[in-house]
Amino acid sequence: MKVFLTGATGYIGSVVAEKLLARGHKVLGLARNEAAETKLRERGIEPLRGDLKDVESLKRGATVTDATIHTAFIHDFSDYDGAVQTENAAIAAFADALTGTNKPFIATTGSGFLGDTREATADEYFPYDRNSPFYSRGESEQDILKLSQKGIRSVVLRLPFFVYGRGGSSFVPFMIGQAQAAGAANYVGAGNERVSAVHVEDAADLYVLALETSTAKNLYNVSAEIASFKSLNEAIARLLDIKSKGISAEEAQKQFGAMFGFLSINNQLSAEKAQRELGWKAKANMTITDDIENGSYRNLTN
């Protein structure tokens, strides 16, 4: 298949592109500038100039390909509402282009809008937290799932807080940087809150499975392991050869800013549905704490 991929130069999307090419698919990657176009061509990807705010480029990419995988999102937590508005406009553009085609549309959300799952491990039916500051993206998730009523094979992959590996992720480099600046790897309170994680290569495998499995539909949680914030920060402390300690919520809010809401709650996912329906199995040879201490994140300390 020829696949239109947003986020093709991003952390997750670039690995998805790699996996697609390895499986013999062709990739049309969204590129917001000339540098991105060059980067994509060097990797054997055909570029399409545009970005998430250029809805005509999104429609064009979805129209001329056999399937669309949407991994891009504006991770600007200082203007989260604006990021979600851009996402919603993109979803509407894809809907316009794909209605009645039965083409696969594999989209991405995150688990933040579930809020604090506490002792539970959330499946795909776990209720959204309407008080979560990220609730609006849960509404976007529902909009994507409803596209199946318009003759689109819509699938949502709901990623955990921690997608890790290859020295990337939203949170691990942030936490390492915070620890370096503070001289200690700090966590909130006792650090017992637990969160799901998945290696970026395992996540990318699931995108390809969702694309290639014609029966794949609706929503799939993505999670391969669960770790506590204390264990994550202790791994960072060992990496940096500094101490790790708990601090008050007030201190943590000052230190972590907009990220505090992610770094102070339980957010655990079950990926049993993806395993059962798509045959997905995580293959990473090290856990997130192993990778922080002894793997791909060591380069961040240089």
C-alpha cells in the first residue's frame, strides 16, 4: 500500500515510516519545510509539503494514497486548547477526504484524558475524566471513532504517557533535564503512582498491524509495562549519579510546571485487546528503567 503519514519526521512517526518501508509499503510523508522534505527523501519517503494547519494538504495526502496514519500532534501544553482545535480541524479534513472510501485511517491519541486511574488498569471502556485538563482530546478520540459510520475504517491507538527508546520521548528527556537542573531526580510525594510505558519500536509495530489487519477497528490501548515514578526517577538518579527524593506537590508544581499533571497521577493501561485481536506482542529487550540507566538515554548526559 501507499500510506500517507503525518508526523513522518517526528519521534514516533519516523519509526512507523521505517517499519512501513521494511514491510514493502510506500510512504508519502507530510513535510512542513524544505529541510523536512530533504530528510524524508534521504530515507526513501516521498514528501508532501504541508502541515497540520494546512487542511488542504491533509486532504490531498489522504486522497492520493491507500491509507492514512496520523501520528502528528502539536505538543504545546501552554496552548493545549489550540493544539486540540488544530487536531479537530485535521480530523474533519481527513473525514472529508476519506468518507465512503473504506480506506484505513489509523489515528493517535494519548491516555491523559483518562486522568488518575488509581488502582485500576484501564481498558478501552474505562470512562474519561471530565475534570481532566486534557478531556478535550478525549472528545477528539470519540470523533475519530465515529468516522466508521461514514465508510472509513477508523482505528485509534491510545498511547501511554511514556513512549520510550532511541533516546527520545516527550517525558524522559524532560525528566532528565529537570534532574540535571535541580541536582536531584525528584518525584511527587512517595512516588508510588504508576504509569504505562511502551518502547517506540513496539508502538510502531502496532501501527503497522492496525494497518495490515483488515478487521482492526475502533480503539486499542498501547502498553507493554508499568513503572512507578519513584522507579523512573531512581533510574535517572543512577544515570546522572545524583540523589533521588520525594518532594511536596507544591514544590513539584513549581519545578515541573505544565508537566506536573502528567507526573503526579496513576495512568495505567491494558493492551489485552490489541494482543488478542491483532496479535501484538512487545519485543523490547529492556524495560524503560533499564533503557534510562544503561541504554539510549546515556547520550543525553554528554
